[in-house]
Amino acid sequence: MKTKQTLRMIGSALLCTAVSTSFFPVYAQQDNPTEKTETVFTVLNPDGSIENTNVSSWIHDEDGIENISEELNLEDVENSKTNEAPEKNGNVYTWNVDGNDVYYQGTSHQPLPVSIQIQYFMDGKEYSQKELEGKDGHLKMVFTFENTQTETQNIGGKSIVVHPSYLLGGLLDLKTGVYTNVKCDQGKIINDGTNEMLAFVNIPGLRETLESAGLSKINDQLNITDQVIVEADVKDFHLESIMMGMTSDFDLDSQLGNISSLSDLSNGINELVNAQNELVEGSQSLYEGTSEIKEKSQPLTSSKNQIRSLADGFVVLDNGMQNLQQSIQQYTNGASAMNAGLDMLYAIPQGTSQIENAMDQGIVKGSYQLSQGLYQLNNSLQNMDTNEINKTLQYSIDEMNEMDHTLEKDIQVLKQLQEGLNQSASALEAMNGMQQQLTLLEQSILSKEGQNNQRIKENNEQISNMNEQINEIRQQMIQTVDQSIQILEESKADLQNTDSIDAKINELEAQKQRILQIQNLSALQTLETMEVEFEQLNTMLSQLNQSIASMSKNISQSLQAMQDLQKDIQQALDICTSLKTIVAGDSIQTLQLSLNQLKPSIEQLYNGSLQIYEGSKQLNEKLKELQESSQNGLDQLKQGMEQLTGNNDRLNQGAGQLKEATDLLAGQQEAFKQMANGLESLEEAFDALNEGAKALNEGQNQFKEQGIDVLKEKVDLTEEELNTLQQVMHSIQNLNETYKSFSGCPDSSQVSTRYVYRTKETSEK
């Protein structure tokens, strides 16, 4: 924005302030003065000529409204608040009312201090506003302001035309769809999103005063004029009322610079230029610093997605750990069940011990006695002693029945042992299935454990690197912000209005606090391994498999041997029973013939009894071996299983601790995502800081080029011109005091006068 436009915007803001306070009294600094505020309302015709003027006044006195007199150039004066009327003597009005305030109004026909002319042109041809209604084309509106209050004074040997200073501003409604391509060098377009307004400002008469004082260069430098020109393309032209306001309550001296110190302005400008150069250099350094921060923070801010993935991985890890904990619980339950199953298998050595004792006392001993009886039977057959034969046969039958009965009980015991062993084998088969599941579980756990530990290791390395980057970037950012604050603080000494710099310093201080709050990342802990427990379990299951297989084989062999032995005894029993029948029923001659025929069978029976005896001895040895091996094997397995199950509590406790740890990690998922969001916000903050530093640098350069440099170039007045300007401003302010009231005021009162103009619309009568 050009310097002249900047000054116009300042003037516009001052005008808005002046007009907006038109209904407030001006309070004097001395004790209890009479104060008057008058507002002059004028309705203008579309060409700027006066339709009518009304004046509203407000008199305030802390000591009460008593005998307050004033000479007024008004007609139809009346109290607008109460029925209390003033005393009138010609044009002198005396007020006596209750309270400290009186409000009144009247009409005026005297000229205004500033007259206004409005001209309308369409495509280069002049029209009245009414003639332009509904037309399309290129519109040009020219507002010409004439300050009618004037005095010619001799200042510094020159005859100078002096006008009191009035700051005039106006608003023009640019109806949407009617006005496009609006241009006005003396104004500014204001857009509220739905409508556009043109605001303009002017100081009528100032140009003539400066020209008569020989200070035309100031008019040229600041583009001071008594006209406002508005151009636009219009369609179906229609003009709403134009609102304008005017006041003399502003310090022209302050608007054009402190004239009393203009003699030192050149040195001040040089100092300001030097300070501005430092600001430009400082803003450049700030921009370079923020650019470096943005670049170096890229590895940190770009890791936000990785941190989000890590946060999601915590939940996956926690779910996996939950499955692992359940599997470990199944494993420990299985190990406890195996330990209880071993107690059941102790029935095998106990049963074989009972069979062994029975075999030793019954079968072995009986088979030996049977062989001896059959030996005697064979001898008796040689002597043909019938009584002895019957006696021997009966003894053999009784002995074999005893042996058969014992074998039957032992066979039942072995079958029970075999059934129990089959049940144990079924349980073992289930355990083997569990072993396969545990093996897969072990592989999965160890695999996941390795993957998780590797992932945690990699993440910890990244976290360590990011922490280093965070620390480095944090220091650089703080250093850069501190340097920027220092530069801005130093530049404040050379400026009068430091509000914007103070705001920037506060913003940088707040940014510094946000930087200091950036936290380092915490490292993660690895998982413990359970490989040793799984190896022990596998060993125990393998040993148990071997032991049960060996016991099953021995029991099957023993059972088969007993069943074979029982068959042999049954055959021998049948033979002895037949012999006894023969001996009891036949004659001696027939018996002799039958015995001679059975003799080979008896010899065979005898030999078989010897085999039964030897077989029973071997079976007894095998049972003894089975009892000892099963007892020793089970004792070893029992010891190992008790050691293994002794670790169940520790294993479950460890799994529980791991689950608690992964629960904690999973519970921090939101915190890690917030950290990722924070990094994203930090990245945006870096971008915003960098863009702000860039804009600050560009603004400083622009201010230097279009402001400071132009000011240094344009404010190039001689000492004589500076003195003349100072005297002119002093004369204008004195004239302002003379023309402070439009309609009149009490003596020694403090007066503030506002003027409001409104043009009539073509539809108004």
C-alpha cells in the first residue's frame, strides 16, 4: 500500500471515531465547565445542494443548568426532552432547567462550513442522478468539497489563505450486481461478504492553504486534493443515499507529523532508516532461522505416521499377549494334569508287584509241584498202582485248578493294568496333541518374541535419534526466538507506536513456551523368553511317552504269556480228568491197555509241566523287571514333573506381568497418537512460523521500500519551509477554535461540533 493510501486509511479511521462519538459531550479539563455538543444534520439533494439543515444540541453542566445563555443562529428552537422552554431575547436563549443536562433542536438556513458538489458522468457525458437511473455503462462520480470558512493571514511575509481544518469521510453503498470494477484513489473498498461499501476521506481547504504557503510539494507527496473521484462499471444504475460525516475535533498537526519537531526530522529519519535496516536484517535472520528449523525438524515431524503405526502395534501386541497368556494357562493346567496322571500310573508297578508275589507263591510253586506230581504219576503207571494213580491225579487236578484260579486273577489284574495303561495312553495322546499345540505355540511365542524385541529395538533406536533431534531443534528454536525477541526489543526504542511489535514479541514468547513443553519420547522394554520352560516340557513328554510304551509292551507280553500258560494248564487239567475217569471205570486189563496208550500223553504232560514251570519262572522275572523299571521311570518322571509344575506359578505370574506391560502400552495408544498429532501440529506451527517470518521479512522490506525510503525521499523540506509549515498549522488550529461552533454556544464553554450529510434518493420527495 502506498504512503498516501496509508494516511488516508488513518484519516478514515479517525473520521469514524469522530462521527461515532457525535452524541457524547466533550469534558473539559478544568473544574465544572459548561460543555456543549452539537450535531448538524443536513439533507442534500443528489447534486450536493442543501435541502434542509437541523441542529441537535446537548448542554451539560455539573453545577446545574441555571442562567446559561447563548446566542444561536437557529429557528424553531425547542426542548426535545422536557417541556421546559428557554427564555428568548432576540437570538439570545437562556436555559433554566432541572438537572445537569438540556437537549434541544432547531433548524438552520446558514451556509455550512464545507459545501459539497456531486457530478455524474456516464461514458464521458454528464447527467443528473435522476437521468442515470436504470442506465448501463461506465460511471464517473466527482465529489468536490469547498471549505467556505477562510481568512487571509500574513505568515512569514507571505499572504496565505487559511481554512479551519475539517476531516470529512463518506460511505457509498455499492449494491451487488450493479457496481463492478470500482476504483477510487482517495478511498477503500470494504467487503463484509455480502455487500461492498466505498469509504473515502478528505480534508477540504488544506490543499489551497498549502499552495498559498508555497508548500505544494506536500500536496504532491501526500496527494492532497479537494475532490474524490469514483469510477465503476454499472448495470441498471441506482444510487442509495450517500452518508458523509465531518468533524474539526482532530489534530492536523499529528496527522502530518509533529511540526514542532520537524527541524529535527532529517536526523530522526536517518535514525529511523538505520533502525529499519536493522529490522530488515533481523527479520531476514528470523526467516532464515525458521527455514532452518523447518528443514531440520522434517525428520522429526515426518515420523508422525510411524508413531501412529507404533501405537497401533501396541494394541496388536497386547492382543497377542492375551492369547499367549491364555495358552500359557492351558499349558500349566496340562502340566498339572500330567503330574496327576503320573500318580495314576503308579498302579502299574504296584499291580505287577502283586502279580509277581502271586506268581511266586502260586504259579511257580504250583507248576513245580505239578511237575513233581506228574513225575510220580508216571512212576505209578509203571507199577500199575491204581490207588496211587488216583491220588496223584487228584493232587494234580487240585494243583492245576489252584494254578488256573491264580492265573485267572492275575490275568484280570493285568487286564485292569492294561486298561489303565490304555487310559494313560489316551491321556498321553491328548498330552501329545497338547505338546504339538505347545510346540506351535512355542514357535509362535519365540517368533513373536523375537519380532517384538526386534521391533522394540528398532523403535528405541528411532526414539533415541528423534530425542537427539528434538533436543537440537528445541535449542535452535529457542535461540532463534530469543534473537528475534532481542531484535524486536531493540527496534522499539526508535518507534513511537510499538503495539504491533509488542504483539509480535508476546506471540514469540508464547511460541517459546510451547517449544519448551515439547517432551522427549520414552524407550520401550523387551519381553522375557520362556524357551527353557518349553524345552523342559518337551523332555518330560518324550520320557513319559517312552516309559508308557515300554510298560505297555511288557504288560502285553506278560498277559500273552499268562494266557498261553493258562491254556497249557487247561489242557493238562483235561488230560488228568480223563485219566481219572479211565482209572475209576476200567478193569485192570483195560486200564493197563489205556494207560499204555496214554503213557506218551502223560510223558508229554509231564514235559509240559516242566515247560509251565520254566515259563512261570520267566514270566515272574519279566513281571519283576516291569515292576522295577516302571517304578524307577515313574519316580524320575514324577520328580521332573514336580519340578516343572513348580514353575507354573512363576510362568503364569510372568505372563501376567507381560500382559500388564502390554496393557500399559496399549493404554498409551491414544497418548502416542496424540504425540503424533502433536508432531503434526508442530509441523504446522513450524510452517506457520516460517510463513510468518517470511511475511514479516517481506513486510519489513516493503515498509522500508514504500514507507521509510519514500519518507526519506519526500520529507525533504528546507528549514524555511519547515518553519512556514509549523506557522500554518498553528494558524489553522487557532482558526479551529474560532469556528468551533456552528450555531452558537455559551461563553467559555467547551464545544464539540459534528456534521452529518445524507443525500436524498431519487425516490424521495
